[in-house]
Amino acid sequence: MCNLYHLRFFFLLSFGGSFCQSSAQSGCPDPQALNYSSTATTNNGSCLYPVTNYAPVVKATLPNDLQEISGLHFAGGRWWGHNDGGNPTVFYRLLPETATIAQKISLQNTDNKDWEDLTSDGAHLYIGDFGNNYNDRQDLGIYRLPLSVVGATANEEVTGNEWTFLPFHYTDQTDFTTQPEASTEFDCEAMIFLNGNPHLFSKNRKKHSTTHYLVNTATGAAEPLETLNTQGFITSASLSPDGKLVVLLGYELSGVPKIFCWLLWDWHDGLLFNGNKRRLELGNVFSLGQAEAIGFGTNRTGYVANERVTTNGITIAAQRTYAFDFSPWVPESVATKTPEILESPVFPNPFSQTVHLPVLDDNQPGLLRVTNAQGRVMLQTTAWPRTLHTATWPSGWYVFSWITPVRTVVMRGLKQ
């Protein structure tokens, strides 16, 4: 007899095969997609969407103190923002609805070399000093400071012993020679905090794409996980409070510069680009300026902010805030689940000819899926082999996912 437990288990597996006259089908399960499949029970990231135009609602003009706003984030019940590189080491508590500054906080004993985005783990703010316009920086890092050190006065100072600098390096960058700005591949302006770590999204000016990096704050290694052809430059990122939706903000320079965002949801296996990916066209530089900051306030709503844009002393677009609502495209019932992350339990790591998997503490039936950094499936089996022979695998990072009815365990390893 077919029971609900087995049906639920097979709904989770992304491979064919029948059971109780039922077959798990991989495809596009989003009814809004052009290639929606009513029989798809697992998402294979293939959903295609029509061109979608959406204009965020103009709210207010920001003061001159924030005319180069580059980061915007909601944490601790308050909104925070900061300016781009070359400005003072100051971030602000602000009210996006009215674009007023409620508080000015100075970070002491450091420099704003190129602050580009900020995020939070709930207890700390993270400010990313990782702008790298010419590909040659070797001092990239992220400032971490407890929200609790920010007092209540209009002008606050965070001393050098209250913040921590977390240096990092891209593990796939070997050339640090100065490059023309249009050819840089290791610039970054976007960051979220997910599953205990900062995650970065590069601004690849050479390929008009973004690479998703996981930052190990203990070792300083920023590991490339996957790449998305964004058809433009990514300038900010935000994760919804329910952890189910990521938005990537960006601009495209062909013709009249256009502003867009990518909505990412229903992902799996510790990656973000293997689920639904929908692009919204938000406007152009005349209507939305150079938008470089976005943040969720609720699960599907929040604010965008743009820098002031001037040409020959004439202001084309003032610095403003705009309200957005993504609920028409991504309902709060989406299926994204947060996996359990095991930090490098495969061994040896790095590996070469073989890699060994750990003993798991459950006896649930499941699916082992191994994918490379581009999301290609290298192996898929319902067995749990303790040893995998990897001599023929190309070098690079691999994700080992064990999917069961009760949890998804994600492990990572580097093939040399």
C-alpha cells in the first residue's frame, strides 16, 4: 500500500522513477512561468518568465549626507545606510519612508576604502569594504560590529576595540595586476548573511555576470559556488526576513542605462541559482538614478535607494528612496528550505583521487546529489557511499547534498 510518508519522500527527490504508480517529475512548478509544468513536483531551475516591468514607488529625497548611498539594511528594528568609497567612515540610522537621518555613527580608527553593502546576522552589522574597481586590491574585508554598541544619541562613535575587521580573499583569483575597469572580474558590491556566513555576489564587468561566494570568516577564504548570467552589473543584495527570497539589484549600460533586479527563490542544496530566477525591469537612470542599495523590511516589501547622478554639473537624478513590493511574483508560501550546513566534513579536503563522506546520525532514506560550482550534477544516487572515486572530476569546488524527508545536509569540498 502507498503511504503518505513515501509520497512525501519522493516529492523531495529530483529524479525520475515510479513508486506506487506515482512519478516524481523535475521541471518548472511556477504557474507564472512561460514553461510551467503542472506535473512538476521538483524545481530544476528551468522556469522562464516574460519581460516584466515594475516601477518602485518614489518616497522621498535623501539629504546630501547620503548622496552616494551604497548600502541599505533593516536590522534590530531600524534601517541603516552608508555611502560609497572615499566618504567618511560613517553609517546612518535613517527613515526610508521620509528619507530623514535619525542618527550618525562614526567608525573610528579605519578608512572607507570602498564600502559597498551591509547586512546583519541579527546581533551584528556587517559592512563590506570590498569594492575592487581595478581588480588589484589585496586588502578586502568586512567590518563586523555589535548592534548593541550603537547608543541612542544623535552622534555616536564606535571605537576601534568595538568593531572587528574580517579580511578575505577570493580563492579563484591569482592575478592581482591592475586591470581596466571594464575588464575587472573580482569587484563586489552585494552581500547577504545566510546559514552563519556572509555571502557575496560579484560585479563581473567583463562577463556581465555575478558569482556567488561563500566567505569563511575563520580562514578568510571566499569560495565560488555558482555563477549567474545577470546581463548587467550587480550592485546590492538582500535576503527576506523569512529566508526564502534573495533579491539582486543591478544596472545595465547598453543604450539608456537600465535598472533591474533578479528575484531568486525555491533554491536547494545550499545554492541560490538553481531555483527560480526572475528578472524585473525597474526603470532607467532618469527614473531611478544609479540604484546601488536595496533592503527588505518585511518578507516581500522594502526599499531601494539610488546615488545622485550628475552630468556637467547638472543633476539628472537626485538621491532618493523608493518602496517595493515583490509579493505579486513571489508569495510567502514558496518552498525554499534552509539546509543544515556541515562545515567541511568531507575528508581529505582538498581531495584528489578519492573523497570520503562522514557517518550521518540518521537512518532516513535519501538522495545523494553532487554538483560542481556551475551547478552541473556529477553524481546522483540513493546510496550513501562512504568513499567516492573522483580522479576524473575537474578541479574546483563541489557541493555534496544529502536530501531526506526531514532535512537536507550540505557539505563542500575542493578537488585539486
